[in-house]
Amino acid sequence: MPFRTITVDGQQWRVQASGRVTQLDRDEFGLVFVRGSGPDMQVRVTRYSPHATRSREAALAELPEEKLRELFAFSQPSETSPDTGYRA
């Protein structure tokens, strides 16, 4: 799945669609923000409703970096989200 990279507070985060399908699949999808790897990996999740493009990949590609930072500000830790299986 394609991903984007953003910088928040000097730290790089990879952003990609979560892949989790819900009944609202046509209206919104999850975005997963990942930083690091292995035991030090941090994962945050938020929901996004595209306004034009319905394809997840195209919608993510069209998002301005400022909007991605705004969505990051509203994201929650992975252990609170079904998109990541409630895993830390």
C-alpha cells in the first residue's frame, strides 16, 4: 500500500491507509501514522473523509501536507483503535 511521509515536531512519520473496511468504507477510511520500527515503533490512527476522490490511494496522494499534520493532531494511539487491532 502506498504511503506518504510527513514531519511533525522534527520527527518523520509514514502515513498510509489502514486497510480496515467498515460499513462506511465509501465515506471514510483510517489513516495510520507510523514512526520508527521494532519495539520502539509508535503508531497513531485517525479517520479521514475524502471530499472528492473515493479511492483511498488517490485521496491520500491528494491530501496537502498541512491537512495531514492537522489529521495527525487529532490521531489517537494504536491501542485505542480497531484499525490496528487495539495493539500498542
